[in-house]
Amino acid sequence: MSQAGTRPLPEEVVEKAKQHVLDTFAAMISGAELPPGRAALQFVQAYGGKEVATVVASRIVCGPLEAAFANGVLAHSDETDDSHGPSRSHPGASVVPATFAAGEQFGISGAHFLRAVTLGYDVGPRVTMCMGGPGYQAATHRSTHGTVAAFAAGAAAGCAAGLNAQQFRFLLDYAAQQTSGIGAWTRDAEHIEKAFLFGGKPAAAGVGTAMLIRAGWTGVDDVFSGSDSFFDAYAPRENGVVKADTSQLISGLGERYEITRTNIKKWTVGSPIQAPLDALAGFFRKRSFTADEVQKVVVRIASDEANTVSNREMPDICMQHIIAVMLLDKTVTFVSAHDKARMQDPAVLRQRAKVEVVADPRIDARRPRREAIVELTLADGTQLTEWVRDVRGTAENPMTRDEIVVKARDLMTPVLGSAGCSALIDRLLSLETLGDIRELRQTLQKD
């Protein structure tokens, strides 16, 4: 961790890091127009702070902790940000805001920024991977997302702050003390608590911790072992014995980059809806048909996913609604996925009535992969079936740079305008050439 700020990354990892940074900033900018984002901007505008760090999609410049908090909430105001399957987390929502705020505080270069971001993705996910990844929340009722984010944001901010090895030991201790989040976030109907837990809180905590340790604060030398360790407190137990494969903390560290295993969403909707939309897009390529020609759509997904996206009140995480929109429009955009009024449109409701969501044990057995089986029946009796195993945007089926740019434009143009959007994309895709990350401020602000 202490060497990451100056250690060159492989070219393909640099490219992947730039793509995730672009995707996360796009999520922040689009999030500024949504209720969690508006709440964050109102809070930080009233709270203030020393003018050091940029709050995206606004004219606000404030303290680094406040900026990290606001930008973290913006990044997960919606379901457009990236996700890491093996750890069940959304690393970008905490890592990029924390690195940006700390980077502005300490005036780091674009290359240093990319290395710090990459470190955050490497450290945070490995913590829950030690404890069973997606099964960790089911076993403990604690949030994998909040746990990963605490360590990921701290590691990234610590790298931006230039901490040495001993200081990073203390930082890991403080990150452990600030780990939080319980599974109740799944009941959040407005996405505000979720944005706080996944992005805002850990981003601010990571920056604050890095600044405290840099200022000379000390702590426990090794929070992962010894009495009352992190794993004693947080890991699941079986017959009283801690269940944690601690070797996963450093397995492949510096060789296997978790940012290359992190998914970028093609569709600006909840993760469990990605595979079904891929399937429908494939059906449209194979055969021409209208929504009214569809008799029935059966979507088979994992049990936990069905609980997350079946008949939800928010349009972008409601499987039945989004499938109906896809049938009518033959695509899903950011605007169509967030048009809540359309949930009452009779034309949409007619199509929604045809959609059945089924928790399928075959897909349960494939978790944490985001797979789905979609069965579509037309009025003439034709049946189309697709088992989507490699969702577009995953490591197994990655999006191209051009596809990610198209998605970013869809998210950012309504907020920044076409020219502003193009300028920001150009800057973010050449980050390694920036002498000071503060040079990003002008392209990220909105009048």
C-alpha cells in the first residue's frame, strides 16, 4: 500500500482505471439531478468548510471531508455506478470521491490519482472476500457494501496522502473502527440511506482518516490479528469458530487488480436487471416484433435478486417496469429508466402485466454471478429463450471504451451540456497527463 503511489501500473490496468473513473464521475453528475444528490448538495452548501475540494455538478468548493461526502452520495444516488461481484460491493462510489477530495487536498498528479484509485479497489473488496463475499451479509446481517467501502476509501485516500507503511497500519485500524452498515439498507425506498452507506459516509471517513494519520495520529499496529481483531468482531462463525480465509487479504495483491474484475453497467438500472435487458436486446436483434405481439415474459433470477428488484416502487430497480419499458422502446435510457410518472402509464402497465419474475435455484447456484434466464412467448406461439451468463460490462464480457463513453454522454449531457461533457471526457481519458488533479475542477463544475 505504501508503494502504490509511485509504482507504475500495467497499461491495461491504467486504461481500466480511467474507464471506471469516467463511469463514476458520470454517475455523480447524473446523480445531482436525483433526490439523494439534491439532498447532498443542499447539505454541503449549508455546511460549508474551507475552500479546498470540488463538489461535482455544482459551483461549491468546500472542505475535503464535506466534498468527499457529497460526491460519494452523488455517485450512488442511482444504480449507474460500478459493482464488484466477488465482494458484493460498489467500490467506485466511495473510492473515486475519496481519492479526488484527498487528491485536491494534497495536489497529487493524475497518474498518482489513478494509482490511488486502483489501490482502493484492490484493498476494500479483499476484506469481504475473506469472509465469504456475497454470503457475508446473509450470514451476519451486516452490509458487504459498507464494509468494503470503509477500507477501499481509506486505502485510496491514504495513498493520495502519501502515507508510509507504518501509517497504513494505523489507517487500516481506523478503517476497521469505522466499518458500519447493516442489511436494513435494502428497505430504503428513496435510495438516500443507501447512497449514504455505499458512498458518502465511507468516502468522508476515508479522507478524514488519511488526514488524521498523516497529522501524526497512531493506533493498533495490526487490526487483522491478535485479540479482539477485526475478524473476531465481524467474521461469521461456525460452532464458535471464526470463518475467514485471511490469506485472501493479500492473495494476488499487486498482480491481480480487482478493478479489472469490477463491472461497469451497460444499462442505468439495478444490477439484477442487467442480464434480462441483455437478453431482450438479443431477441430484438434476432427477430422483429412489437410489444403488443408479446404474450408473456418470464424472468428467472437468483432469490436475493428477486427480493431486490421485484415490484419495487423506484422505476430503475423495478424489474417488471423496466422490462415493460424495454418491450415498448426497444432500449432503456437514463431518462426512460427514471421516469417515475411512466409507472402509471396504461401502455406500460399493460406490458408490465405480462412479466413474471421467478426466483430460480439454478441461478442461485451461480451466485455471485449476475445471470438470468429470460423466456419470451409471442402471440403466435413462438418462444425465445436466453440464458445470459456473461452480462455486458462484466470482466467476462467487457464494454469497450466507446460504449462507456456513449453511456457517460447519456448521463452527463443533460447536466453539463454537450460541449462540457466532451471536455470532461477528454480530460478523464487522459488523466495520466495531468500534473495536478485540481485541473479537473473547471470541467466538473456546473453553473
